[in-house]
Amino acid sequence: MRAPETVLGIETSCDDTAAAVVRAGPADGRILSNVVMSQDRLHAAYGGVVPEIAARAHAEKIDLAVEAALAEAGLDLSGIDGVAVTAGPGLIGGVLAGVMFAKGLAAATGKALLGVNHLAGHALTPRLTDDLAYPYLLLLVSGGHCQFLIVRGADSFHRLGGTIDDAPGEAFDKTARALGLGHPGGPEIEQLAKAGDPARYAFPRPLLDRPGADMSFSGLKTAIMREIDRITLAGLDIEGERAHIAASFQDAVAEVVAKKTEAALAFYLAEGPARPAIAVAGGVAANRTIRSRLETVAQKAGVDFVAPPLPLCTDNGAMIAWAGIELMGLGQRSDFALAARPRWPLDTAQAPLIGSGKKGAKA
Ligand code: KG4
Ligand code: ZN
């Protein structure tokens, strides 16, 4: 079975309809195209992603995204060897839209098909961009997920810890909504925080006093709601405090994530990796404050640090195509029984983390 070299990646698990063409080869020329059609405008009025609207929009746009990705790559369907599609975890209607489309494409063209775990797409991105060697320590931090993983291979993940309740992305989105900002909240909070004092409010840093790499963010979210209520009820100027609240919130998330990265790093280093490295992936990894705190942790420990370019941190098709190249290279294929999965933990040897976010229980 020949390993596909040029793969079309399709991603529809949340609110971005994405398609990309990636080719095996030197890292700097791999991504032939990467088209992301954002649904932000459709969901803006609701302050969050509405699953039914997302699913319908994916079904309407997916063929356009794929056509655009092929055109940008200068290829037609005969130029690709395989189709990789996010088969979970995610909002089930959207995942279904992508999986059905990919199956149709594979059936019509006879190309190889592979259902890819969305989290594996994020987790393998540091290899797409930087050829990072296994095993590396990964902090996967997004709208629905937050976990530390030792990535040992394209299909081998060991979870060291993660959030026991909300994901940081969710906390960013909810805090943004409470501050009257738009959706998605992460970039908006980051922007507003630039004008704020991160030391103005001492928001909670849960679980820092406990050993291990588990994290918690729901108390932080509640503390912020309470502070906003307190300021408003006291008739104080909330307008003047918004940037300080945003900055103090961001600082609390960054500190928790950085401290727990130190704990996870100790576990990882104890395994004696030949070329130790920390990588970060997922939408929240686009946050510059969080990135720079993590970089400091890596520098202090003398290990490499890899943070993919911002557009490859948030959801995209290139990460799915790349995971497809790696996994098809290991001989993996899907047949037409490929099912969409709302939940799909990466580390199947361990019990799923508790808690539930916009994408369901944390995987
Ligand atoms: O990985 P992603 O695109 O989708 C999921 O798989 O969840 O992550 C989306 C999340 C959203 O919660 C968004 O607010 C957050 O990533 N995000 C950010 C930033 N950019 C996106 N959070 C903090 N700072 C950012 N700059
Ligand atoms: Zn994602």
C-alpha cells in the first residue's frame, strides 16, 4: 500500500469550514493551500457557536472550501492521493457534514480515505511546521480542550493531566461575553488586555497548591462574573475597569498554564527524552501572553519550544491533512463505515477527564 503524498484535509468540527492540500516533503513547502471559511459572523449575535447553524453552514460551504483549496494548490482531484477528514471530537452535525462529504469524494474518485481525530490534528501541527521529533511534551489548549500530552508517535499519546472542568478557550469566550466583547472572545480579550493592568485584580489560580498537572478554570470564570456584578451594583465605573479585568483574567490563565506546564515537564523529562521539547497547539495557543510565559518555562528548563504560526493554532484543514499523511504513512485507512464521533479521547488507555464544554465532555 503506497503512502499518500498529497492529501486533501477537511475540517468542520466547530465553526470553521476548512480545507487544505498538504504534500509530504521539506517543512517549508508542505502547505500547498489552506482555506478557512469562518462562521464567526453567523454566530456573533448569539455570543457563542450555535450547533444547528454551524452544521448547516458547513454543509453549504464545504464544496466551495474544497474547490478553493484545490485551486489555490493548482491541482484538480486527480492530483491528490488521499482525503483526510475530521471524524471527531466536535459538534456532531458539523463533523457529519465533513465526513459525508469526504466519503462521497473518496467514493467518486477512488482515493484513500482516513477519519482523523481533530485533537491529533492540533497535536501533530508542531511536526507539520517544525519537524519536531518524538517524543515531545504538548499543551493542547483550545475552546473545548486543555490537556498535557506526551506525543510519542502519530497515534501514540500519553495524557499527563488536563482541565477538570472548563477549557481556557471557554473561559476566554465567557469572560468576553460578560465584558460585552464579541465572539470568539480570545482575540478580543487579548486586544483589550493590552490597555489593562494584569495586577489590578487577584483572580483565583485553582489547583496551583496541588501536585500534578490537572487544571481548573470554572472558578476563575465565576470570580470574574462576581467582580463585574460587584462593580456594577456598587455603581462604579465598569467601563474604566474592563481592560484591567481582561488583563488580570489573562494573567491568571497564563500563570496557571505556565505553572502546570512546569509540573508536566518534570514528568516528561523523567522519561529521558533525547531532544526534549515543549510544544503548544490549539486556538488559545494563539495568545501571545500565554505563548511567552510558556517560552520562559522552556528556556528556564533548557528545552526547545515550538509554537506554530497563529493561523495554524486555530482550526484549519492543513493540520488534518498533515495528520492524514502521518497516519496513512503508518498504513491507517478508513472504509465507508467511517462514523462521526462527538467524543474521541486521544489517550484511550486512561479514563476521560470529567467536565463538559461546548464540545461535550473533555476528551
Ligand atoms: O482550536 P480552536 O480554533 O477550536 C477548538 O477546537 O476549540 O480554538 C478556539 C478557541 C476559542 O475559545 C477562542 O476564543 C480561543 O480559541 N482563542 C484564543 C485566541 N485566539 C483564539 N484565546 C486566547 N487568545 C487568543 N488570541
Ligand atoms: Zn480545534
